[in-house]
Amino acid sequence: MTVVGFFSKGTSISVQNNWEQKLKLFLPSIKLVPLLSKEALNVTIALIWKAPMERLKELKNIKGLISLGQGVDHILYELSIPKNITIVRIVDPYMAKSMSHWVLLSVLNFIRDTYGYYDQEKNKKYQPRKEKNFLTIEIAVYGVGAIGTVVAKDLYQMGFKVNGWSRTKKEIKGVTCYHGESGFSKLIKTCDVHVCLLPLTSSTKNIFNKIAFKNMKYGSCFINAGRGDHVVEEDLLENCKSGQISNAILDVYKNEPLPNSHNFWEQENIRLWPHVAAETNPETAAKQIANAIKCINNNILPPNTINRNLGY
Ligand code: NDP
């Protein structure tokens, strides 16, 4: 039997059972046990989302951690994880497409002024609003990895001018690619819509701050589905109040769930989603997770093992 520890914050046992059922299709010997239970003490692998990482110290045989999401910041915040523990993430085309749908929706809502029309509808006001010419709008996608590349390509297919930003040099058909600090400074100044799809690392934390927002064009649209910590929230709020940012569409926050007392709730031009832009789908992710489990137990490095030095 392959016993694997399981922890997914805020979910019930039925979620664990569903994962076990989906994983059994590819690894019939698997048994998932709650990570915090006694049964998990001897596991070699844990399948986790926002788990209490101090538990690791009690798992003497642990060899691998598999993230239930594409990001691994929920694991790597714990700096003391030994380097010999393999950390794997999901890379699922289903999630990339799902994110692409959410970003397209957000961009289109901005360009077609959906919320302005909603307000008019409430007041029975039948009147065209000033239209934005999509041909003149430039979009920057910060982070063109597994997800951002799909998003950038889809935006291009929709007829937009799209730019991508990454750490290393990239070539993506239809997308103008930039990298490094100079690329960031250029895109911040020249684009109208800014989409953050970066992983959270020490280099990307607070990257959207007072200076970045100040350098954006007046009336820019800011979309964040990366992580809350990419943004200095007070700086975003101030810029939304002044109109420097005309629309912010957010899926992720420094503190999740977003507290009731947070000022974002009161700010009309900030649209809030509860971290649902691209949710993990056990049906499409099970195969690669089962493979990662087999690899780790056979001392083979699985696909999508993260680079500990880079943090993603
Ligand atoms: P990838 O690792 O595949 O891609 C990351 C991209 O960011 C790469 O293009 C990488 O550059 C770039 N990058 C990383 N660090 C830097 C840096 N310092 N400067 C410039 N570019 C940098 O990640 P994914 O596309 O799979 O996922 C991205 C993030 O999306 C996740 O980490 C997670 O935070 C978020 N996410 C959010 C979800 C939601 O529902 N809101 C769902 C899923 C993911 P390079 O290509 O050169 O390495």
C-alpha cells in the first residue's frame, strides 16, 4: 500500500476521499491519510495545500511534498525545509485555460465598461458610454510561465496587443516579450492593462508598489491572480482612490479570506474574487500527481519539481 499524507486547508474529508478516488485510477495501491493523524507519521510523501509546515519535523521518513496548486509559496514560506526534500507542483493545462477565461473576463469587463452599464441598468438609463478602442490597448502579462503563456496567447487571439514579462528571455508567437528589470520598467509605463501571474518569491514580493503604480498610465487597469503579496495593498488602494488605477480586479490577497474590515470592500473600482480564478481539478491533475508519487518513491526526480534556489 502507498500511504500518502493529505492536507488541504479549509476542506472536509470528502475532498480527501475524492482525491483518493481519482488517484486510485492511476495508482490503485494509494491510501490518503490526514496529514495530522497518527497514521501519517511514517509517510514518505505529503499532498498539501496551506498545511501547517511544522508538522514536517515529525515526519521522519518524508521525501517529497506535492503541492495541490501550481504555486508553492504556501510551502516555501517555511525556510527550514531540508533541501533533500523534493517539492513538486501541479502544472495543469486545465488550470491554465481556466485562468485564461478569468483574465479574459476581467479584461473584457474593463474594456466594455460592464460595471458602468450595470449601474446604468439599475437606474433604467439607456445610453451608450464612451467606448475604448481595443486596437489601441496594450496588455502586459507579468509571468509568462505555464499559465501566463496560455493567457498571453489567448489575449493575442482575441485581437489584443500583448506583452509578456519573465525572468529569462522568451519567445511567444504573437506576444512581445520582455525580461528583467528594464523590461518591467518599460511595460509598467507603456501598457494600459497589467496582469500579474507571477509566482511569489523574494524577488517578486511587493513588486506592485507605490512606484510601479505611479509609473503606470493614468486610468490603467490592474489585474492580480498571482498572489496577494505581490501587491502593496495600501498603495493600490490609494491609486484606485485617485483614479490613477481606474479598475482593479483581484483574486488574491495578503490575508485570505479577505477580512470584513478590509478597505478594499468599500472601494467601488476594486472588484474582488475569493481566490477562484483557476482552481485545482482532481480529475485533470490526478495522473501527474500519481506519477510524481511513483517517481519520488523510486528516487526519480518527477516532472515539475521546483527549483529551490529560484523559489518556483
Ligand atoms: P511558472 O513557474 O510556470 O511561471 C512563472 C513565470 O514567472 C515565468 O515566466 C517566470 O520567468 C516568471 N518569473 C518568476 N520570477 C520572476 C522574476 N523575478 N522576474 C520576472 N519574471 C519572473 O508558474 P505558473 O504559470 O504555473 O503559475 C504562476 C503563479 O500563478 C503561481 O505561482 C500562483 O501564484 C498563481 N496561481 C494563481 C491561481 C489562482 O487561482 N489565483 C491558480 C494557479 C496559479 P521564467 O519563465 O524566466 O522562469
